[in-house]
Amino acid sequence: MENVKLSERVPVGAFYRTNIEAVEDVRSRYFIALSIPAFLLIMTGIGTWESLAFHARSATSFHQYEHYLGALTKIEEGQSSATQALQELADQTANSRTNSSGQYLSSFEKKIAYNQPLNTALSNLLHGNNGNIPLIREQLKAAAHHYQEIEKQYFSYAQWFLSGGGTLIFLSLIYVWFGILQPIGKQSRERALALARAGEFNEDVINTSRVIILVIDAEGNVVLANHYFQTLLQWPRTQIVGHHLLDRLFLPQDHATMLTLLNAGNPEQILELPILNSAGAQLIMAWTVTPVRDVTGEELLRVAMGVNVTERAAAEHAQQVALLKAQSLSDRLQDEAQQAAELHTAFLGPEQIALPGLSGIAASITSSEVGGDYLDCYTTKETSVLVLGDVSGHGLAAGSIVAVAKTVINQLRADGIGHPDQVLRQLNNAILNTAQGLRLMTMICAAVDFRH
């Protein structure tokens, strides 16, 4: 596996993240800049609206009391039908005292409602007593004058909000333009140039790197494939970009594994999977996936990068095959060595030596499966013969010399030869002719004449 992280080979993810963060930063700074005049505009609108609302209410009250004064004049002129307007005034003051409608009453409205002389005069007037008309006129004129002044006051407030608020908005716009937007614009242009240079650099890196780079959206569709991808796999761009990653590039049995890698979004995780070229041939790639997120942490894109490890994978496969063959050969040699060891044991004489004039116990302990030790005994008509030898070295070569010695001893036994001189001479000749001096064997021979 590659020692270098695949995600560090090409700074694709970093470029996308930087671009997204730059856009988010400019957006947030523009929002802060525009929020100042927007706040002033809202406050000016609220102040103007409230002032005009109170102005309209005061104007309505002023005209209402002017109407009451006109009705009072008509009553003085003998028009009894005008008393209906003053009845409305009496009902209004009565409702204000009980506040049955739950409306807010100003201090002046409460003063009118609880003006006992006015209420008494209105009651008498409505019952035909016109003696208190001057008192009523005085109170109504005072009320009309009050509301007229309030009307003028709130109208001036509205004018102040419009002029003062407009001035503040204008000044804030100047501040925003020269103090915020122009520096932001300058920084944005500088950042745009830096991003453009970084984009050109990354585009060069992406298209010249010998790494497959695929940019994938949240739905799994390929939105970018670098030049090396097209060169290596010979896929037309139109058949890959805009299509799902798994449509053509991966074997069906590998879809679930690749989706797991994509969803994990762990740049540290490297997975080897085959990818299909346009001819259907497989190339082994080491894949890693890096997610690209915005400043809120939401995933926008995923960058999949793959390194071609086909040759290395083939070499590893060949090495594995060679190891299997070597293991098979080792097992076979081990089996043959075991058989040779069993044969070598058979070459040795009996463990219990019981010959005329000669008895004892014999054993051979070797350092390998096949040793060079040799022990044998036999009898002739006159003697009991014991031979004890050791071949230089051990293993199969030493075992073969032991086999030669065993063959010679068997022939000597058959011929009835038991004199040590003859035994050793024939053994020496046979071993010398066989080993050609490459192996030596130390041998002692003892013969016991059991006739005496």
C-alpha cells in the first residue's frame, strides 16, 4: 500500500473547500454591511408609521369635536335634530368611563370622560335645558384645540422621522459603501484572483497528475473527471460526467463496497478495488475519498482519487503463487526426507545386540531427519562382527553413503567375510568409488572369535 496519503497527492479537496469558504465569507460580510441601513430603514419606517397613525387619530378626534361644536350651534338656532350628535358625545363619555370596549384611553380622554360639569351639562341639554350651552362650548373648544395641537405635533414627528431617518440612512449608506463594501470588493477581487490562480494551479495538477480524480456530487453523479482518467481508461467524457459513479466503472459485486467507502468519507481509509476501462478490462486501483463541506459542515461534494496499483498487485499475485509453489515443494521434500529418515533407521542394526561373544544396546540420535551414523553387526562361521561408522555431514548426502555401507556389509555377511581388515578395505573401496572424496566416513570394526 502507498505510504503517502492519496488525499495529499492532489489538493483538490482543499481547493474546493477554500472556494466555498470564500463565498460564504463574502456573503456574510455583505449581509453585515447591508444590515446597518436596513435596520435604520426599518426603524424610520416604524417611527414614521406610528407618528402618522397618531396624527390620523388626533385629526379624527379634532374633526369629531368640530362636528360637536357645529351641532351645538344648530341647537342654539333651534334645530332640535342636532341633539343626536351630542347624544353620541354623551354615550362616548359614558363608555369611556366604563371602558366596556377595553380600548386604551389617554389622560385627556379620561379627563373628558370624568368631567362632571360637562357630563351634567350634556345631560341637561339633552333633556331640553339649554342654559349650560356656553359651558359645553368652552369644553368642546378646549378638546378640539387639544387634538389639533396633537395632530400638528405628530405630523412634525413624522416629518422628523422622515428627514432624520433619511439622513441617517444616507450617511449609513455612505459609510457602508466607503467603509465596508469597497474594502470587501477589493478583498473579494484579490481573493478571486488568488482563487483563480489556485484554480489554474489545481487544474494543472489535476490534469497532469498520474492519479485518477473524480469529483462526485451528493447524489453520486460524476461532475468532473481529470485527464489521466480519460487517458488511462479511454472513457469518453460524455459517458462518465453527469452519470452515476457506479453505472459503468465498477463491477456489480463491488458496488456495495464502493458505496461504503463513499459514504464513510474518511481520507485515511484506502481500499483497493478494480475499475473497468472502456474495453471492459480491469485495473486495480487504490481508492480514497475526501468529502468537501461548506462552513456549516454540510457535505457538498466528494473527491475520489485512485492510484493505479495493477502492476504491483500482479507482482504480489505472482509472489503469492511462487510462495505456494515453494510451500508445496517444501512439503514434498519434507515428506521425502521423512521417508529417507525411516529408510536410514532401517539401515541401522538392531537395538539389542546379542551375538556369540558380543552383546549390548545400540541407539542413534541424529541432528536432522537423515543422519550419517551407521551401526551394524553380523556373524560368520568363526566370528561375531560389529561395525560402527559416521559419515561427515548429515542429510540426504550422508544418508546415501550409509546406504552404500549397508550394501557392502550385506554382501560381506552373505560371503561370510568377518575379518576387520577385509571388512574395512572393501568398505573403503566402495565409499571412495561412490563419494569420489566428497564425503568421508569414519569406521571401526570389531570381530570376536567365539571359538576360543
